[in-house]
Amino acid sequence: MICRLRGIRIIAKSGIALSNPLDQLTFFDFYQTLGCISDEGIFHFHEHPNEKCPVGRHIHEAVDDKLRRVQAAMEEAMKGISLADVTEAVRQGMHLEEKAVSQ
């Protein structure tokens, strides 16, 4: 299986190859490429509410749109985090760790 999307190539049994620089690849790119969510979104719950229950009868109309907005906000935030940001944070952590060990 080979999956290509936004500069990410995932090759079954052999790993990941990046065809774009780290600063051009975001969490959102991986999120989409890896298929982390279904078409229903990240929030799916209470799929068969009891129509006799006053809460169950109205739960989806009460929260579904709000949950879609939460997902959209999360996805937008993911677009602002690049793999370069992550690798830099790891390097800084490693540097601080090395500094602590050498003291």
C-alpha cells in the first residue's frame, strides 16, 4: 500500500518517506493521510438514542453542530503545527537533558 498526500508517502512494511521539507508538513497533513477519523467525524456517540428519553430524543440536535465546530477548530490548529516545530522542540529537550547530565 502506498498513500500519498501533501508530501507524505506511507509505504506498507517499509516506513514513511517525506517528499516535502518538515516546515511544509503539518499535523493536519498526517491526520488526513493516516485516516485518523471516519466520515462521521471524531465525535460519534449515542448512535441509537432512546426516543422515549427527553435527553436522548434531542441530544444530537443539541450537540452535533457544536462538536463539528470543535473538530473544525482542532483541525485548524493542527494546520499551524509543522513537523519542523516538533523536531525543534525535541532537539531543545535533548539539549536541556544533555546540559543537565553534564553539570
